[in-house]
Amino acid sequence: MLGRRGLRLGLAAAVAVLSAFFAAEAARAGSTTISDGNDKPGLLDIRSASHGHSGATKVTHTIRTFGNWPIGLLGPSTPNFFSLEISTDGDRAPERIVLIFSSSGKMVAGVATANQTLVGLASATRPNGHTVRVVIRRALLGDPAGYRWQALSFYQASGGCGRGCLDKAPNRTRQVPHDLRAPTISFPQPGVPASTSDNVGFSVSDTGGSGVKSWHLQRRLAGATTWATVRSGTSGGSKQYNHVGAQGQDSQFRIVAIDRHGNRSTSPVRTVSVPIDDASFTYTGTWSTGGSPGVDFLGTLHASSTASDAATVMVGGAFVALIAPGGAGVAEIRIDGVLEGTVDLSTFSGPRRVVFQKSLGSATSRAVEVRVVSGTFQVDGIIDR
């Protein structure tokens, strides 16, 4: 079997051959496809080249020729070989060279840096008389988000290829992108809606090189099993969707994005709960009413600065969250008469936010009471799910 020393020598020879021909070869018509015309004499004239995935950690490249060739044609004592040039940093210069030839009747492949340092071995096979396939661990390529590649063959024999025939697919220096990373989705948890209509914001981008092909924003009611697409698009960037709900309604959202090479990603599920307005509470004591549209939920707000004043609401879900603005008041929260916590609004700022939340374990009817301790405490609503 050919050892690493043999691979290093073969890579060095291949790099020397490629360098000489790149400098001397006349320009040819470029192509963004991975098909190549019958443009070179000899048995290794490339007909097509392709890339693919092999699981989550490997990539595949397949090179097909117009004619059949014996496996010994690519032996280590010959100048003949297939290779791949791979650029992982966005420029045209290769960071990796994959050399493919034969040894003892079997295909072998080595992966090296551009300066001929061997970084590892790849798996090479010959599915038929005119095809070679190589499987490369992504880690040998530096584990990039994507890369650009070009397939090459070199054949030397008497006749038309007496000085060697170099074929490339695509021709010239145009390279084929191979996107390895699924699109990136940024989907922060939406805030508490200002009303029954509010925006759901997110962004989609692709760093693997092929670009975003499509994205779908999907929605379902909490507890449902089927998703419905409520908005879709074919480009990346920041997006917004105006969600219209109803008091007490809980909606779940997710984004599914696909890039142009078929990589798919799905965002975390985000829940948007439309609160129950503070008008639904029962108040004892001297509560005042007020509020501002766009700041307070449904534009209403209850406030009290009298200790022991209480606001009570019945809930039926397995989770509750009290909605209030920042301020200076302190209140105790009791559920079915049991003290569950104390809320100090001075630790919060801004309008309508969750100031207290608790998972209740099961969905059943419970009484949630907010009892003023000191300062001016404000109630804006409650989430019940």
C-alpha cells in the first residue's frame, strides 16, 4: 500500500504540474455548471463533476470522464491523476488540494494544504470504468461553512497528450460553491404584545455561500400539533409579521429556512401570549384607572398606593405571568391564598413586561391575587396558559 511519503511525493508532483499548466494554458469559456465538454484528448477528459453530502461530517465529489480507463493508468509511477482544488476562504486560491490516484489496484486520495503539507487521507472508489468518487471528512477541509471547488485531471501519453493534457471542470478559474451550513435564524422571544395585534420579528441569513432559497414562518395554537405557514419569502434579512390574536390566546411560532443547496434549519419555538387585560381583575380598595395606548396593554392600567389593596383574577392554565410596568411599588402574589412571591417594580423598567411568573404543574381553576405592600403598584394584565 502507498504510504504517506508516497502521497506527499505525489502531491508535490501534482502541484508542480498544475502550477505549470495554470500559467501556460490559454483561456477557455467559463461555466457555472459542473458539466464539461469533450475538449481534451486522452482517457481522462472530464465529462462532469459533482458534489454532495455524506452524512453530517463528510462531503463527496464525483468525477466522470467521457471514456473508460484502466485503474493502473493512475498508478503512482505515472504522472496521471485526478484532483480537486478547494478554496475555503472566499478567494480563488486553494487552501486544500485533494489528489486522487491508484495504488495496488485500489483508488487512494490524500488531502493537503496548498504548500503540500498532508493533512489526512480521504476515501476514494471507482464505481465504474469512467467514474471516480472521493469522500472527504469536513474536518480535513478546516470545517468551513462552505467552499468553492474545481475538479481537474492530468493525463500524459504519446500522441496528443505527449506533453500532458490538463482538463478542468468548470474551465478557467471559475469555481463551484458547495454550501455546508444550514441558514442561520435569529428569532428572539417576542415581548408582551401591546394589544391583540403585534409584530413578530426575526431574521434569516446564509453563511455557507449558496444563499437563502426560502423561509417559512409557521404558526399554531399552543397545544396543537399541525403547523400552518403564515408568511414566506425567498431572501434573507430582517423580517416582521403582524400577528393578530385575542385576549388569552397563546400562539406558537417557528421559522423553517432552506438554502440553495438544500440545507435546512428550524428555529426554536417561540410562544406569543396575548394577555388578559387588567379590566378582567376584581379590585378591592382604592384602585385608580388610566393607561396609554401603545404603552399599556389595550391602553388600560390599574394602580394603587394603599397597602392591602388587592386585585384578583381567576386563571385556568398551568402557567401564569403577571404583566406590569416598571415603577416603585411592591406587592405580594398569592395563588389560592398561598404566598408565591413578592414583586418590586423598581427592579424593572419600561412598559408592560412579565414581572412575575410561575408554572403551576397542571391546568385547573385558581385565584391569583396581587396585594399591595408599599409604594404605587400597577397592574396591566395576566398571561394564563
